[in-house]
Amino acid sequence: MSDASHIVFIVDDDPDIRSSLLRALRIRGIEAQAFASAAEFLEHYDSEQIACLILDQGMPDMTGLELQQHLKKKGWAIPIIFITGHGGIPESVQAMKGGAIDFLEKPFRQAELMECIQNALSVASSMHAANQTDRDLQERFSRLTPREKEIVNHMLSRPSEVSSKEIGRYLNISPRTVDNHRARILEKLGVGSVVELMSLARNMG
């Protein structure tokens, strides 16, 4: 995967590991950045990037597991591949429970790491696309007026009562007014029918 929009971050306090991994990735056309500590990484990290993280577990100050937990608390979802020279089963179990892609012990085969990176970047792309879709839906629904949102909420909560007459009776407005609102709702959300509208609204959940 050589798409310049993807990036691999490396966080390891061993300069030889950092330079070796950077060289291996760049030879393969993969953009990469390396940091000597978790703090240095956090200073430069942009959560909007499509990225994965190669993370050393046994770092001083903030360990890899501690960085993983910090990212989760911030709500920053980034696929993580742990690497370690002295990690045990408890650490690997904790890392995987925290959502890590893999947990590799040094020395590891470069081909094994590259396979993990490809998987991680695929996951990152899927996560980015899902987040973009969520943001797009939120932006479209934010265009609705309070009354229009009220009509959409009624249609979702009472799918058997979605005619203009039924909605108008519930909201104490005329069916013609409901028709006007519905036309504007469909236009603002970019859908062509009530069925599409309700499907879109459910995806907001």
C-alpha cells in the first residue's frame, strides 16, 4: 500500500529500531514518521490522518499500554501494532483487549510486520470512511429546523403512522403543512423518498 494519504507512526525509544523500520517502510513507498517517546508522538499526532501505530511496549515515562489507554480516553481510534523485547502474556492480552491489531516480540520477521501493517492500514481506511460518513450525516441533519426534526423523530418512532394526515394529527398541524416540511426535509437530506429518509435517519443511531 503506497497511498500517500496513509501514514505509519513508529514510537520506540531505540534509535536503531526506529531507523530500521523507517528505512523498510520508505523502501516500500509507505510514508512513515518515527518518535522516541509517547509524549513526542502525542505532540505531533493528528487524529484525522489515516494511520496506524507501531508501538514499543517497554518505553520509560509512558509505556505503550499507557499510551494505548490515553488514546482511547481521548477517543482517538488508531490501529496499533505492539512490538516488545520483553513483553509477556499479561501485556499482550491487555493490548489485544484494548483493540491492538497484533503484539509482536522482538526480533520479529520484517515480512510479518509488513503484513500486520497492511492489515492495520486497511482497518484505518475503513474507520476513516465510517467516521466521514457519520460526519456527513450529522452535517445534513444539522440543517433541519426543530419542527423538521420533530417530524423525522415521529416517523422513526411511529413507522406505521407516517402519512401527512397522521403526522399532522399528532403534531396538531395541517397535512399540507406536513407536506411542505417533508419536501424541505427530503431536499436538505438529499434523499428522494420517505423510505430513504428513514433509512438514513436510522444510520444516525
